[in-house]
Amino acid sequence: MTPQVCVGAIAIHAGRLLLIQRTNPPSAGEWSVPGGRVEPEELLIEAVVRELREETGLEGVCDAFIGVAERISEHGHFVILDYAVTVLDDRVPHAAGDASLAAWVPLEDVCELPLADGLAEFLHDHGILRTIV
């Protein structure tokens, strides 16, 4: 199984985190940050902005690197590089691409959703969520 390089866009605005509900495996039906595979010859920051736009319809700017997550399942080996993102408009997100839903979720409500494996821990470890219980 060859590892695949992926990116994630972590956008926080007014105490809310931008999340999408995934349509396809891995983590189909679960909530995660917008993101996906890096395309050949695509810079990581370009992939972050593209995935944000494809899955939510929102334009953004890639900011600082937050951290790396690694997931291995029957669907593949994914190395995910997560970046902070500043969303440039205040439109309501519109789910598209690999997202069936997209929403700004208050930080205190994030853990009430069925999250992709390891997301709550990652967000807590990087100071985005205060508690994960």
C-alpha cells in the first residue's frame, strides 16, 4: 500500500470550525475538515485552497502549517498535512465534491458530531478544541 499525500484545511471563524460530512470512503458519513489528495505537480498550499473551494464553495488563503496526521485503513495509507486557512468571504458553505454537507460548527459542538477517526484528538492536541469528551 503506497502512502498518499493529502491536505486538510482548518478554518476557524467567530468561534466556529468549518466541517464537511464525507460522502466517500474513507470515513464516509463522518465529519471532517475539508481536504483530500494532492494532485501531481500541485503545491501543498494550492491543494489546500483547491480542496476548500471544491468541497465548500468558499475561497480562502492557506496560512500556517498546523500538523500532520496519518491514517491507515483498508482504503489506503494517508499522510495528511493540515494547514490553517483564512476564508475570504462570509457566504454559507455549499457542499460539493466529496462532501455531502458543509457547515460552520461552533467549537463547543464539534465533538457532538460523528467525526472521522482521530480528528477530535488531533484538534485537541493542536489547541483547537479545549475538550474532546
